[in-house]
Amino acid sequence: MTDVPAPHAGPGTVLIVDDEIPFLRMLEANLRRRGYAVHAATTGAQALISAARQRPDAVILDIGLPDTNGLEVITRLRQWNTSPIIVLSARTAEPGKVAALDAGADDYVTKPCGMDEMMARLRAMMRASRGAPTDEPVIATEHFTIDLTAQQVIRDGQPIPLTRTEWQIVALLARNPNRLIPQQRFLSEIWGINDVNNNNYLRVFMVNIRRKLEPDPAHPRYLITEPGRGVRFRPTGG
């Protein structure tokens, strides 16, 4: 029987998975300095063992591992673990980001990144994972229904699989129907960052969300991006 680790009194426990040792040590030192308990792994096999033993509150994972593809690690973790997974990688191509999000990652940070930004996004992910559902309304469209209390989107009687970050974006829009949500509000509330030049994060996630929710993702009816301004959710279609 696997022992359950004792709860950590600080902000949480983080598992770092990266075979770039200098970077891993730097990130580990920064996390410890901020009060986190940290476990480190340099291979996918080590990561899966450590996650099972330590039950981390969040995982920071590099996709490029020596023994396996990081996407496989995400997929296997998601079979039993719901903690936030932040992918940290030097790969900048959009298909790689989409693949990581589809596998179950909650966020994707491109190396090199500022440590303050990394910490802010980690805090935002962990806050979201600890939030308790409240009694909120159900928003119905012609093609899908958003249940804010159950934290899921239903279509044809079945829940649509969304990552934690995708759900946060959908929920923010659903709580503000027909209102324009500025890009900066998404960055601040979901990723914990205040850099208006970082709107690429939102764009990548919106591509994925439209692909899952819109009847015709190339011509969205419900999730309308207004270039340079933000995103608007129209429950009646537009």
C-alpha cells in the first residue's frame, strides 16, 4: 500500500520534470525560496514514480525527456492525477502547444521565461485547482450547455473534455455573456500575468476551445474574438 505523504504547510508541493540540470536546479531553488516543497525528476519514468509517491499539488514538465515523450507522461498522469500540469519547453511551434493541451496540460510556458512570470502562473493554476464550486447558473446554447456549478460543458448529453485552463476561460466568458472580456483580464485572472504582449497564450487556447465547442470552428458563432480587444461569448449565436 502506498503511503500518503504528510501535508505541506507552505503554498504547496511541486514536482519538476526536466533533464536540463542547471535549469532544474535554478527552478527548484526559486520554488524552495518561496516556501514550496519540491521534488525533482530528470526522466519520464522517475516523474511517474515520484508523482505516485508524493502526490504533488502541481507538476512543471519539460516535453523533451531522454526516455519518453513528455506527452506520454501527461497522458499517464491524467489517468489518475488532476493536479495542474504546466509544460515548460523550448519548443515554440503552435502544434506542439496544442498537442500538450490536448494531452491534458493546463498551461504551456516557452523557455526562456522570467521566473516572476513562471511563479505567477503557477500560483494562478494552484488557486484554480483549489477553488470550490458555488451555486451558479446553467447557460444553454443551441449546441452545448455550460454548467458552472458542475464545472463542465455538456453536448448531446455527454461532457466535453476540457483542460483546467480551458474551463477557466469558458467559465469567465459564461459569467459575462455578451460582454467583451479584454485580453488583459484573461492574462491577469487565469495566468496571473500583466504583460499585454503575451496574448499568444489566449489565442492558442481559444483555437482549442472553438474546436471543441463550435459547430464550425473556422466560423465561430458563440466565441467571438475582436482583434486587438478581447473575446465575447454570445449564448444565442452571432
